Amino acid sequence: MELAPELINDSFKIDLAKAYSRTQSSDACIKLLDTLVKSNTKNPRVYSLRGTCFLQKQDYPKALADFKTAAKKDPSSKEFQQKIADIQIILQSQKPNIQKEFEQVISEYRERYKRAENALQKRVVREERKKAIKKLHMDRRAKQWVGKVHRISTYDDGSGWLCVELEKDLLLTSISSSFPVGSQTYKTLLSLKEGQKINFSGEFYILGGNSEYSKNYTEYQTMNRPEFFFKFTKITALK
């Protein structure tokens, strides 16, 4: 059935988009709201409704952008602010792609190392892993990675020490300058507990001539249960 042109107004489109949203027809909802965004940029509900559709598709960055726009247009809305907070928590809990790629390299070369038939082959695998890590172009930095607190302790001077598990048998261990007594990172460390999920940033630390960042003392440990030196610069506890 064709609708009369005078009935296809913004109000009707919004109602139709809500119907699409309720039936989980996210793509149709977004397509319709895209046209509304161009013609009705002042209505915060247009953005919040499209943000809801993006949430249904688990496209969290776009959902966050829409709810932020809605909040700017209606700063008094607690609903929009809560959605922003909820989405930010979800994003903080997701591993960034570069972290996934790093973990994949470690896993892949761990298996290759196990399949190697002699010491020479094992050495070659280790050298190939160094090159593979370098090709990731991380520049030693990690931004908003996600892990789990494996262990918390202290150095002799009282500064904090932290070991984070990225995945099974893959650890990051802090250096002494990560958590000096009284610093913000130290205060954050005080509030954490072992097994807690965290979002963190910082950089891999090269000690001496160790170009692969590893603190392990044997090749077997380095390849099978690598533990990397890391300077933590920011940590956020996740629920």
C-alpha cells in the first residue's frame, strides 16, 4: 500500500524507525534514520534512536558517537549520559585489534616452537617471532589493552609491582617505575585485586639488549610462557 506523501513526515519516520528497532530490524532502522539526520539535525531523539540500532548491531563506536551527539543537543538527558557511560564500559572491556594481533603472533609461534624438531629449528622460530612482532608496528606502545590482574606485589622500596595476564601463558610484568609510592598509578594499584579485569595503557620495556621485551631467562620460557617487561602508565578497573 502506498502512503500519501503528506503522511511521510519526520514524525512518521521516527515512529517507523522505532518499529524497526523493536523488531531488531537494525539495518532498515539505520537506513531510515540516516535520511532523518540530514533533514532533522536538531532532534536528539533521531540520534539516540539510531544509536540504539547501532547497539543492536554491536557497532559500539558508532552508537557512542550518536549518543554523544544526542547528549550535546539535550544536555539535561540523564538517559543519554547513562548510555554513553554504558557503551564506554563495553568499549573498555573489548580488546583492540592490535592486541588481538599480538596475541595471535605469540600463540602461532608457540605452536611452531612446540613442533620444531631440534634446537636449531627452535632458535629459528624464536627469531621469526621477533620479526613478526616488529611487523605489527606497535612501536612498543599499548593503548587501552585489556587483561586480568595475575599478581600484585611490591619492590623493596615500597613501590608497586603488577603482573597482568593477557591470555593463558602470556603475561606482562611491570618495571619499578610503573607504580612509585604516592603516584596515581600506585593509588589505582591499591584498589585492585587478583583476578580483576582491567583496561590499561603503557609501553613494552627493553631491558639491556633484549629486543623482544621478554623477562624470561630461558628460550623455553620465552616461547612457551612469555612474560614481557611493561611500564604501565594508566589503568582502569573494569566491572
